[in-house]
Amino acid sequence: MLNDPIPWLDLSQNERQILSLIRRRGPLPRAALAHVTGLSPQAITNLTRKLIQNGFLDAGEVVRGKVGQPSTPLSLAPEGALFLGLKLGRRLVELALVDFVGHIKIHRQEIYSHPTPERVLAFARQGLATILDSLAPSARIAGMGIAAPFRLWDWGSEMAGWHDVDLSASLAEGLAFPVFLENDASTACAAELIFGRSVLPRDFVHLYIAHFAGGGVVLDGRLRIGPRRNAGALGSMPIPGGRQLLDAASVSTLEQRLGRSLPPDDSGWQVPTDVEAQWIAEAAHALAFVALSATALLDIPVVVIDGAVPPATRRALADATRTAMEALPAAGIDRPKVIEGSLARSARILGAAALPLAHFFEPGGALA
Amino acid sequence: MLNDPIPWLDLSQNERQILSLIRRRGPLPRAALAHVTGLSPQAITNLTRKLIQNGFLDAGEVVRGKVGQPSTPLSLAPEGALFLGLKLGRRLVELALVDFVGHIKIHRQEIYSHPTPERVLAFARQGLATILDSLAPSARIAGMGIAAPFRLWDWGSEMAGWHDVDLSASLAEGLAFPVFLENDASTACAAELIFGRSVLPRDFVHLYIAHFAGGGVVLDGRLRIGPRRNAGALGSMPIPGGRQLLDAASVSTLEQRLGRSLPPDDSGWQVPTDVEAQWIAEAAHALAFVALSATALLDIPVVVIDGAVPPATRRALADATRTAMEALPAAGIDRPKVIEGSLARSARILGAAALPLAHFFEPGGALA
DNA sequence: AATAAATCAATCATGTTGATTAATACGTCA
DNA sequence: TGACGTATTAATCAACATGATTGATTTATT
């Protein structure tokens, strides 16, 4: 799957670095690229020529008004590559086609009471066929990413069918592009890293509060996977009281307090304020503890909090986490900045699509 | 300090990789190097020729008895480069000259009740002069590393003098080589990584129990420093009870229980077994908690425990940590293996010397 | 005239590829 | 038993490919 040097996807590290820089900082002229990459202007000329020819970059309008020859900013070509994302959730499957700049071009979804392999596969296959049919033959799909919770079968007896399903392999059959699978919370982190609208440092920890709590760790601008593909398992972080983060900071905990489950969109989020406030207080305490742990270990300057929750709730969680962190001992370390994510419910599906993007277009394949 | 391309120290990434491989796996023939680096045999021939010419590698006796042409294993040249290490402790300063394979060639030390800048600087300068005098002019010193606890001034009013001392800059003056400074617990980790006799994976966390508790994080074979040079501050990891690791797992805690301080060598370690056992039990609990946190965050497969304690104590700590970890919740993660370090009291001084070594000879400069 | 962006042409550094040589073990045959 | 051919492995040589740098040059602007 990862062994074929598909010619148009075979980018060098320096080409990837250029694309990654423009993705994060917006359109840049060649001179700026030379300066920040440390490469010679000549090398940038050669590399960008190739990238433009291959349809990954567009030359913008020349910028006049400054001393010296005008510069021509280079921007990402939206159709440079397309990516498919499949997100598997507790109540919802989603399939999306995402372009090179992170726009969702096509989106389909289906609601269920609980996911079965048959239903998910049928939805994915049919959606895939429809999408592929609708595309011009010139459209370049680089790959598909799947965001799925780990251990679906732990959710209850009706989920036992997932035990021996290899979603990735089942869907990859017959497709002309590779398929990637990752924990859904990690994909949310990947989305923030690749498509996020926040200003982020090279190192940060991402906490994503959905039915479960999970996260991702970004070091040196790359999402860390870990030797056993289980880094960023923030939901499993131990917290005081013999518990783990996901016991305190997850929507499932809120649902338990509430006595009912919440629908898979913000519009249905009707939660009594006192119940929510209490949940937030406890969750924030756990989040603060975990954030400080990460900082002591990795010198993390920023912790991003996001989740499949309404913006107001996310804000309250972030605020409460900041407050809770003040009460925890931090001798010898600098408390990290807590900021909100920018993608909320769309983080996981965008992150799914970001998996092939990172693999082919980010320096180092963004895997580690 | 780090900007000059001293010719004999200007090694390419591939040269560094070769040296690093041989350092860890022992003498290797060229064919093996080609296989594991992925470079062509021809490239290995060229690179090793240069490394031998420059005095970093020695060709060993050819190995016969196998099918095919005999192979000539290449080993590190002990005099390939020399490194100075200065370790500053609570009761002890040490200065050492360490060769390319991690042997301590010269060692001097001085005991005090508490360190003052004057005394430490005088000791270092005099020792430095003596050592440099004793060396042949052909000896190649690559640099000096300093292992010092952070925030010395927090130890008490008599240490206030350290507030505005830049040890690194003061000592660098007049020296022909660069000086590096790092937290002493981090250098212990660096020593295990570079000179350690244990078999280690590419990712591990190192816990070092001395007067304080600290540690280091190694990812992808590189010691992680962090954007603010404070990664691996494991002593500051929060643990249940509103405390931090160093409140539970440090020799200073033991000394408090004991009502007296312990001398800076194993021979003076006379601790009643019940006091030690109780201390170990509490420390192990905290260590296990921290180990699990690190694993959830980074998918760490191995945690190394070492310290400035007798081997038996270290073993008891490791054993107790393993046990304590079983009692902590670990849903969603694999508990890491707990192993003992191999360097004990010499870890920090060796690690100090390893700082310049890593900077010049490890892939990526081993800083991150 | 100064400045900055971008390119051209020549060169260099560092790798690969494919052919070649060297030294050995092992099977086979006289 | 000893001699000899063959497969195997290590290592190198020579030619070439890739991808960068350097220094001179062109262009468009204040």
C-alpha cells in the first residue's frame, strides 16, 4: 500500500517543505521560501517550477509597491490533489471529498443507532462509487483516510461484529489509491495541524472531547504515532482517583449524568446549565492535570482543546481548564497556554482526509 | 558557539549514522552498515574510508569462517574524539575526560557542604588546565558538557550566589571548544542513550532518582530538549495528592524521613530497611503513575529507572514500580516495560561528556 | 543609483548502478 | 584424500544521476 512510487505523488522532502510552509503561512513569494527554508534562491526556482508544472502550486498576481522587482506569491492549487475521508462515529458515518486546501467538496452522512460493519461498508462503498463517478477523469485522488474509534467492540454486545473487521483492508480492495486508518481523536489533531485556522507552535498537544476523550501529540510539526501506533492516547492518561481522563472528560460521562444520549449535532445539545457546569468543572480538572503532565514531559507550550461540542461549551471547557491549572502545582515548569481548536465537529472527518495528505505532502510523511 | 564549522568535526548525517550504529551495536562490517542504513555498499565504502582516515573508525581483524569473502568489522577509535564533562551536585563536583567509546580517562572530584560559584569555577578551571596540559597536542577535544541541577538558588539562602552566574559562559571563555549545559537528570538520560550498556528501543523515558528526581525523554533515538529547553522535567510531573514526582521519589524525601543527609557515594548508604522500604513503596507508586502517563501520551514501550543510589535500591525501586503499575488503570494502552539503568552514579558525569558528543556525532545533533 | 526578485549557466557534493575483483565454504569427482 | 569448479559474500572501481550551490545576469521597481 505504501510501497509504490506513484509518479505524481513522489515528492522530495524539499518539495514537501515548500508546500507545507505555504499551507501554514499562506501564499509566499519565492524569495521568502528561500529565506525560511535555507535553500538557495536557485533551488527554490527549480523546485517551484516543478510544483507549478505538476499542478500543486499556482502563481498569484505580482505584488508591486515595494522596492525592487515585484514578487509573485505562490499559493496552493486547490485541485492539486483530492482526498477522501471516512469518519465512523457512534451515531453517524460521514464521507467527504476534501481538496488540497481543506475545502469539503462533497459530503454525505448517515445516522444510525449503532454502527454495524455491513451498514458502514455499504454506505462507504456506495458513496465512494457515486463520488468517483461524479469526478472528472483528470481529478487526482491521492488516497483515503478513515477516522474510527479504537475498540469499537467494547461499546456493547451489539458491536461484537467489529471484532474481526479490517475496515481499511475491506475498503482498499479495488481502489486505485491507498487507504489509511487512524484513531478518530488523532485525526482531529491531524486536521488542526494541517487545516487548522489557529496559529500553532511546532509542538502542541491536542485534546478532543467527543463520546470518548482522546488526543494527539504534535512534535516538530509532525503528528506522533508511536512505535505501536498508540501515541496520543490521552483518554488513557491516568488522573487522580485511580481513573483515566476519559472517565472524567468525555461526552459519555455527561450523558450518564444526563440519563440520556445526545444527538450528533450541536442543534440537539440541550443540557441543563447546572449539569453542564458540574461536568465541565470535573472535566477541566482532569484536562488541566493531563495538560500539565504533557508539559512536564515534553515542554509543551500550547494545549489545544476541541471536541464534538457546541462552541460555547468548548469555550467553557478551555476557560475552566485554565483556571484548574492554576490550582495544580507547577514548580519547575511553565504552564502551557490553553487555546481552543478551530474545527469542532468537522475535525475528525477533515483529519481523516488529512491522513493521505500528510503521508504524501508533509515533510517526513508526518508519521512518526 | 555552535556556528563554526570546525573541519574535523563537520560530519554529514550519514557519517553520524554510521558512527551511531557502531556505537550502539558494536563493531560492524561494511556490508552490515549498508544493509541497515539502506545506503549502497559503494556509499558505505566511501564514507567509512573517510571516517577511518579522519581517525574515527578502526578496521578490526578480518572475520573468517563464513561463506564468502571475509568481512572486516569496523569499530570506534577510542581516541577519535575526547570530551570533557563537569558535573555539579549537592555535595560533589566532578570533572572528567571521556574518550570516544565512553571510557573515563581522567577523573577529579571535590566534596563540599554546598557549592558556591567561586569554588566550582576554581575547581573547574584548575582541573581543566591540568587536564589540558597533560594531553598530547594531537588529542582532539570536541567540547565540554556541564550537568547541573536547575534552579540551584532554590536550595537555600546560602545558594543565592548562583542566581546570576552563567556557568557555561564563564567556563567557555578562552577555551578552543564549545561548552554545553544541561539539566543533570537529562544528562543521565543522554548517558544511557549514548554510552549505556542496556538494550534500548528508539523511544524511552528515563527516570533518574538523585537528590531530586528528574528524567529525560528519548524519541526516535534522540534526546528531546523541547522548545524552551525543559522537556523531560519528570520531577515536575503532577501526581495524585496535589504533589509532583519529586515530592515522592527523590533522595531528599528519603533524607527527610531519615532526619539526616546521605553521603555522595554508595558506601555511605546506611538506611534502615523499614525506612527504605516505605520510601520505595511510595516512590514506586509515583514512578508508576508517571510511567503510565508517558506511555499514554507517547506510546513509550520502555521506562528506564536509574539513580544515584546503590544497585540493590535501584532494583527494589524498579521491582516496586512494576508492581505498582499493575494496580493502576491502563485501559487502552500497553503498560511499558520497566528496566534498570546501567550507569547509576556515573550517569550524570558521563552524560555531561555526552552532550558535545551528541552534538557533533549523533544524527540530528541529538537535540530537538 | 540602489534594491530586491528571479533566473541562467557552470560547478560541486553525494549518492546510485553495474561491472569487477577478492576470498572464502562447499560439493563433486578423480 | 586431495584438487577443482561453483556459489556466496564482501568490497571496490568507474561511470553516471540527482539535486543542491555559486556567481554572474536580467528585470522591475522606489
